[in-house]
Amino acid sequence: MEPLHAVFLTVSLFVLTFFNPGANLFVVVQTSLASGRRAGVLTGLGVASGDAIYSGLGLFGMATLITQCEAVFSVIKIGGGAYLLWFAWNSMRHQATPQMPALQQPVSAPWTVFFRRGLLTDLSNPQTVLFFISIFSVTLSADTPMWARMMAWAGIVLSSVIWRVFLSQAFSLPAVRRAYGRIQRVASRIIGAIIGLLALRLIYEGITHR
């Protein structure tokens, strides 16, 4: 496969995952709705950083550090699931009151709070690195030059950033947030429940595969 074709195919396969809802999407959406565009963008950048780490591990052959050590793999799943469960619980508990200040104006908090939220959410699922390995095994080979590998990695990171920023922008629009305010109790509980179910699945997989 031609190097540029391999790069394009690698990034395209990754972009297709954007249409498969998961914890990353729901966390960015929830944060944007509840805390505004700045918080959503920072959370999205944290998610993109997690993608950069896991895709880098898969791309440069270091994924075995995680995948071949079942204990580490399980601990990451259990710890990540516990974090997501905590986030889901707080989301449902704190968003349950009407007329939140966050719906009137963006939440002012250290950028690290939201960035860490996105990063931990992405890193909480170590199966992501297996996904990247599966993509690279199809699109890249031992003969693929380093510049093409770096381009594929950069394309993955850039597309991840663009998608998360788009989500943050879309779900932090005043009209969207006002609509969210009208159904806040129900919406926050539904999103929190979805994240909670994803968290429980991670914890279950971590326990049963130990």
C-alpha cells in the first residue's frame, strides 16, 4: 500500500469511530451543556490527548506494555470504570436541581479540571489501544516509512481535536443550552445513566478478566 494511501485510510477508519457513541462523546457533550464552551473544549482536548497516547502506543509497538500484562489491563479498566462511575453519579446528583448557575453563564474553574476529566475518560478504556492496533495492522506494515507513521498519528490527533471542538461548540450554543435547561433533570440523568452503564461494563470486564 502506498504510504499516503495508508495515512488516509488510517485516519478515515479512526474518523468513522466518531459516529459510535461512547463515554468520550457523552462526557464532552455533558460538560459543554452544563459548563459552557470553554469547559467543553478543554475536556475535548483531554480526550484528544488520550487518543494521542494510545495511538502512539499502538503505532510504535509499545502497546504490549499494556496488552500483554493482564493485571495492568484489568487495573486500568477497574480504575477507569470507577472514575466514570463517580463522574456519572455526580452528574446526576449535581445537575438535578433546576436553574443551575452553569446554565446562565459558563463555569469558571481551573483548566486542569476539565482537561483531566477528558484525559481520564479516554484513558479509562485501555481497549482503545487494541482498536488502534487493529487499524494499524490493516493499514500499515513493517515497510511503512516513519514519516508516514508520524503523519498517520498527527492525522488521528488533529481529527480528534477538531471533532471534540465541534461538539463543544455545537452543544454550548445558547439556544442548545437553554433547551437543555428546560429538560435538565431528565437529560442529565439519562446521560449520567449511559456513562454509568459504560463504567459498570468496564469494571465488570476488569474483574472477570483478571
